[in-house]
Amino acid sequence: MTDATIILGSVFAPPDDQVTRLLVTRGWPKGIARGAVDQWEPQLAPAPDLLDALAVGAMSPDAFAEAYREQLFARPSLLDWAGRMATNNGVVLLCDSRDDPHDDATCHRGVLAAALRERIG
């Protein structure tokens, strides 16, 4: 198993860790300067239809997580790229949620982190 540093955070209050700050949202968050992150990868964020279905209650959190995992694993080269970043430099997965970044149930960051750890092995 390869050691990787994967930290969860919000772009509105990023952790102080000195690793790559990777924004994983479809759109750029309002009020955030472009220099606030090191890399932005919208394709690692959930598809808009998944987010919409979750927001209106048409999809349970578990169904959302499963559909998002399928979306992620359909992009193996992108997951591998993010996995290399986590392994080589460490990475903070940032989104525009203001929820507790350690509460995996409230945001896609936890699903993405688990998928990266699985992919890295």
C-alpha cells in the first residue's frame, strides 16, 4: 500500500497543511480569488444532475455516493492523476461547502477521498 496524504477542506476556510490545494467543484466559488487554490479540476466534482437530485431529495445520500463513485471510476486517468498528486505531494480536496470538512456524509469530498485511496491501493 502506498502512503498518500488526502485532506478534506473548504475553499472558504482551507486547512494550513502545506500540500497541493485541489478545488473539486463544477463552477468557481463566488468571492474566491483564483490564487486561493493550486489546481482546479471540475471533472472530479459530481455531475450537476447528481447534485441537483441530491439537493431536492430525489436521490438518497447513499445512492448519490454510489452514482458519484461510478462517475469517478469512469475517468481512471483523472483518478490516477489525482492519486499521484496525493502520493507525491499530498492534496487538500477543497469544495465550496461550508459544512464540516470531516463529515463525509455532507459533501462529495469524502466519496472522492475514498475513491482515491481505493485507486492508489
